[in-house]
Amino acid sequence: MNRRVFLLNSLCIGALFGAEAKPPATLGFWSKFDNVALKRNQIAKYHLVIDGVSKYLTFRWTLYQNKGLVMLYNYEKFNFQNILYAQYSLDGYRINLKNRAENAFDFPFVLIVFSEFNEKKEEALFRFYLKDEKRTILLERQTPKDE
């Protein structure tokens, strides 16, 4: 019985906090916003300065199959992999930029959202969002360069 209650609570909390809603069209909630178009295995690299420490976030996609995009991420020498779909709540991946903050509800994070796949160009389009309420993080895209 306790195991069922625990699983039910875990599912409810996971659905409440784990599913990412689509970001609003305006930048109001977000500190920074960027659009990125990547071809297969092309790396997007962002330079972040957090509390005076230089860090890098890279991501790329390797396979587009059955409307799913296999993604690879690297942040602080930790590798992540997942599959993004262009469906609501399956289209984004969130990466926390700090382990702990003074207030647990306003820690900075990055949200990478898969918006569409252009099959003619074989190119995936992403929206890159940064949430940093205290505005202490400096962000610069290094690759691919702006056109």
C-alpha cells in the first residue's frame, strides 16, 4: 500500500514539475532568448560566466527518426542524452546551471526547445532560453556564428 501511494505521489509530482510547458511568445519570463539552426552533428556551443567562473554548454543532434530527434548535451563535463519530439511537453530539455541557489525557487536554468525539423535542408531548429532572475549570468553563443 505504501509503495502504491509513493508511486502515485511520484507520478503526480513528476507530471507537475517535470513536464515543460511551451515558453511564452514574449521574453518577459526569460532573461535571454536565441534561435539556433543545426545540421546533423553540428555543435552549438554557448559560453556562460556564472559567479565569475567560465563554463561551456554544448549540444547537437545525431539522428532524426520517427519524428524524434536524438540529442546530446555536455555541461560541466557531464553528458546528457535524450529524444525530443515536436509535441507539446516532449519538445524541451532543461539544464540547471547552478547546483544550489540561495532561494530554491529562483535558480538559473537553460531550456532548449526543439521547434521544427526542415527535411529538405536536413536541419533542426531550436529555441534556446535562459532564466536568470538575478541577471548574474553572462551568455554568449560561440558556434554556430550568427548569420
